[in-house]
Amino acid sequence: MELSEKIREAIEAENATLPRLRSGLIPALHRVHQAYGEISDAHRSELAEIFEMGPDEVAAVVQLSKVLDTPRRGRHLAKVCVGLTCSRDGAREFLRKLAGRMDIPVGGITEDGRIELGEEICFGACAAAPMMWLGDEFHEDLDVEEAMRILAALE
Ligand code: FES
């Protein structure tokens, strides 16, 4: 499946705000994964064209990420960054507590199939930990209560 016009426009709008085109690749990959549940060969080719890279270079970035390289299973995928900078600012403890409140392990899905909870290494928003990527948006400077409120509002 090709990228929708809406997704392409969102990626290109975000790229227009960046000093270097390639800085937008990881957020774009997350946007595609969130929208389609996976990053297909066709998506990799389109992203390679948008980011002026080879499809193999895009594939190599995807393979570095446990989440991006795995098809989504829950109706919504919430990903908490546990990269170095975010972990220094409490992200791992936040994720552990959030998983406890949701009563699922990291990588698990709620019993109703609504939410899959994942972890990721760096979204490029390193000053806002703890942070969670959900439904095409960053939620920043979270605590567990706020994250639970956001997740409870999902259908
Ligand atoms: S380390 Fe978390 S967004 Fe970069």
C-alpha cells in the first residue's frame, strides 16, 4: 500500500521545519508505522525518495528499531522512549510504572486489544522525557497519571 496523500503532506510539512532533511526520517517512520501498522517495501521506497536516500538505507534504520521492524498488534500503539537521554530523566521508571498500571508487560497488549505498549530508542525529542508517541503525536513531560488519562480517552 502506498502512502496516503495526508501522510505524505504531514511528512513534507514536518520536513520543511527541519534544518536537515534526514532529521525527519525517524519521526516519519513512526508516523507510517502508526498509520499502517508496519513499514512495507513500498513505504520504504517512498520514504527513500522523500528523504533522498537509498531504500537500503531506510531499511537499515528500520532494522535498528524493535518497534518499527515489527507489525503493530494492538488497535493503538503507545511507544515510550527509553533512549539514553530520556532514561537519564526517568523514562525507564515511568515505563515500568505505566506498564504496571496498565497491567501488561512492555511489549504487551491490553486485554481488550485497544493498546499495545512499546518502547523505542529516541524519537529526536530528547528534552521532553518522559515522552510517549501515540497516534501521530508526541506527549511530553508525562507522569503516569497523565499518560493513563490520555490512554483512557482512546476508543
Ligand atoms: S532519547 Fe528519548 S527522544 Fe531522544
